[in-house]
Amino acid sequence: MVRRLLRRITTHPRYAELRQNLQLPEYAGTRFTARRVLNLYLARWESARGRTRLWSRPTKLTVEATNICNLGCPACFTGAGDLGRPRSHLSLDLYRQVLAELAPYLLEVEFYNWGEPLLAKHIFPMIEEASAAGAHTTVSTNFSFPFDAARAERLVSSGLSVLGVSIDGARQESYEQYRRRGKLATVLENCRAVRDAKRRLGSATPRLVWEFHVFRHNTEDIEQARALAHELEMDIAVDKGWVVGSEWDTEGKFRYYADPTPHRCPFLWTQAVINNDGGVAPCCGTFFHEDDMGALPAERGAPGARSFREIWNNPKFRASRRFFRSRTGSPDEQQLACYECPITKIWENYGQHVAAGGTRETFQVGYSTNDCFNYFWNRRPVPPAAANAGGRPAALAR
């Protein structure tokens, strides 16, 4: 009888979903305390039910340690020369305020968004303090700048879990077509410096990952990149790169790191983004400060919210979560980045598909990863006065 009961449970359609919801993520460096685990389960439960006012805190934090960058990558706002907010470094005081509030709940902290994190003034203490707090830590870098052995040892000693290096080519002539102003020889030299520092210090971390974004101009470099990654003791991730406008790989020979699926946006329920000036963004896709959901004081005594939680449950966040129940709202709410976001629209379309008798298997998403990128690339927030007057954002010339 017990065997029959177990068989009925394990073959039930909801069993796999329940098991997935109870499974802990495999994050090197994460200390799974009771508070973190309970908050993770609560966050998943609140997301699954589409709650708009949350008791849970984010389980992942994206920190924009700086929005300054040395390269000119064409499909990056910073690289293209746009100015979404003043160029600066996130203050250590503000970072410590946020970490003190959220660290007991965080499983992961990543230190990159629209700038080059290893150029940030306080990047080493930031990584060290998040790692010491028991969070998995990641940095994604272009690594095309001077970086000596001493700094390599400091990076290895910081407790950093993963160091991703964006290297889109195995030859300078192909690499520099996207990583404009970058020097491949410098990047590879810096990777060797970190590899050697790990050897000297007997450290298994950070795990080094060669991040190869595939474009039309570098497809012939993939195998050479794999060989170089092996020599440098790096893992390699080969994913299709997104581009401004139509996809370059129309035959689908290469895959993006992920494709859009019908789901509630994790940035609204489990992942927070804090920019260099204290602005709290709705996700990592937005660039301009006008799209922020709120702001923490960039410096001591400056104006801003008293805590992150105050912003996490403010009207903007709650309206954006409500769009996943019904994509309706006031004119001001419809100016929020989440209203026209492809992820929100996919969820709405999926709900209509299921209501009409369709299934997940028969649902056509209708958007690619490149479409999602281009939504944010083409988005220009409407100033509040213009929005109230029925204005529309003007396209900016590039």
C-alpha cells in the first residue's frame, strides 16, 4: 500500500514542480542558513501566486559597482556613449547599508551591469564583504586593462566565486569588432595572471569562465577559443550574441544562453538591481534613471528611501507585479518599463492561450532573446510631465 501511495505521489503531474520548488540552487560559496532557505521558499511561493506586496526579500542582488567602462561595445548603452545617470562609483557606505539589510537573505551577489566592475573604486572590499557574509559572488569583466600579479592575488583572496571574462574572439581582428578598443593580448595575459595566482595560493576559486558571444564575424574562432580556454584553466560558455535590430543568425545554428518562456519576471520577486547612484532598477535591462523604481541615498545625508524594503514594496513595484495578473493600469503606471516588456506580454498571452484551452506545449512564445534586448535598447522613458500630457518619447539618434 505504501509503495502504491508513493508511486501515485511521484507520478503526479505536480510532483516534479514541487520537487523543483524545494530544491536548493547549487551556488559555490553560499552558506545556506535557516533564514536564507526559508526566505527562498517564501519568495518562490509569493512569486508562484503573483503576490504584489512581498514579505520575502530578494535572494539575488545585482550591484552596479561602477557605470564607468573602458570599451565601446556597440550593443551596450555605456559603450555606445549614452548617459543614463552620472558616471560614478557606488559608495562603500551605501553598499554596506544595503548588504547589512539584505545579506541575511541573499544567496548570490553579482557585481556588474552597465560598467566594468574591476575598474570600480571599492570592488575588492565589496566582494570580500559579500563573500564573508556567505553569498556566492560573481564578476563579469572585459579584462582589457592593466592588472598586475598583486591585484590578481587580491582578487583570488577576496573569496570571489566566479570570474567571467567576455572574450568574443581568438584573434585580435575578430575580437575587436565587438570589444572595441579592447586588446586581446592584455585580456589573455590577465587571465593567466589570475590562473597563476590561484596556483600560488592553492585556491579553487574563482572559477574562470571564458564568455564567448557568437556573432557572424567570429564563428571561425570558436574551436581556437576552446583550446585557449583549456590552456588557461577556464571553462567556456559559447552563446549567441544579441544585436541591435534583426537577429544575425536567422537559421538558428547557435543558441542564446536562454530563450524567453512564460514565467513571472524574477526581477520583480527574487532579484534586486542597485545602480551606482543608489537607484533601484526594475531589472538589469533598464539603463536610464527615469526608469528606476526608487532610490537609496547615494551619500550619507542625501535624499532617498530609508531602506531597500521601503522601495521593494512601493507603488511602482506593486503595479509592475500586478501586470502579471492584469496588464492594465493608470497612464503613469503604463509608463513603467514592465508594462510593455516582452516578458510581461508573454505571460499575458500565455494566460489567454491557456484560458482558450491551450497548453504550455502548444504555446508559441512569439519573442526571441534578441527581441527582448531590443525592447530595452529602443526604450526611452517619458518624463513625468510629458507622460501626464500624453507625450511620447522621442527616438534618440545614434
